[in-house]
Amino acid sequence: MDSADLGKDLTEVLIDEASIDAKIRELAAAVDADYADKDLLLVGVLKGALMVMADFSRALTSPVEMDWMAVSSYGAGTKSSGVVRILKDLDRDITGRHVLVVEDILDSGLTLSWLLRNLRSRGPASVEVLTFMRKPDALKVQVEPRYVGFDIPNEFVVGYGLDYAEKYRNLRVVGTLAPHVYS
């Protein structure tokens, strides 16, 4: 699906495809430098981080392992409920490992804060966060990602892995969803 095909579903494109590609390469270069001598495990948070994780991992020059978690605090709405459920846990033991959580978006921070506490309780050597997008005005708890792609306004966005009711994840852009779609 191309943003041109969306018509009235997007009100604005916030991040275009070229900007996404450039930022992914920039983030990968920083992670390659920071973890050059470390055994790094990328932990993608499903489903939203799928696109970020795929592009980011291919942009890395260092060998990495990948694992996935699925957690939920949204359901079908547009705001986090604050109640976190693990839908799929890690397949690997992370004891003594350097873990980089790869997120699509940092919104309220409630889910990520819970996830970080959970992962740190498992005895890793380190746990850091790479978030492709962050909504600084939406944060409800203090979460400090080590790597941030873009700061965006506190609006409901879709594309590049982000969805509304499981649609729009496959867009190659990030844009604001028109209110008539979810009202």
C-alpha cells in the first residue's frame, strides 16, 4: 500500500520512506560502534517492531542474534490500557547477555517500563532500548532509550509497523491517521 493509495485515511505523512531508510542506517552505525566487541541479542517487540527490526538488523554489519516478545496493552484501541500481558516470551535465556530491545514507538512508556523491569530481572549483562519513534509529550513514566530515531507529535500514527485494528502496518511511511477512521 502506498501513501498515495490511502486518500482520506492519512491526514499527514510525518516520516517519508527516504527518511526512514536514512535513520535506520544511522541507528545501525551507532549500534555497530557501541557493541563492536559484545555479543548482542536484539529483542523485537511484536508486532509493531517487525519492520524496524527487519530493516535495522539488515543494516548492521556486526553479527547479532534475534529473539521476539509479544506484549499487549492496547487491544483494538488507540491508547494504552496500562495492563501488560506477555503473549509470547523469549525463546532464549538472556542471563549475561547484552540485550537491545527494538521498539517501533515509545508512547506512554508504561508497557516499555514494565518490559524493561521484566527483562532486567532475568540477569542480563545490559539492557538498552532502541525506539524508532518517541512521543515525548505522551510519556507518563520515565524511560530513557539509548537510541531514538525520531521524536514525533502526540498524535495517533500508523505505518512502518504501526497499525490501527491490524491495518496500515505495511505502509512505507509514517503518518497521522484521520480521526474519521477510528471515531
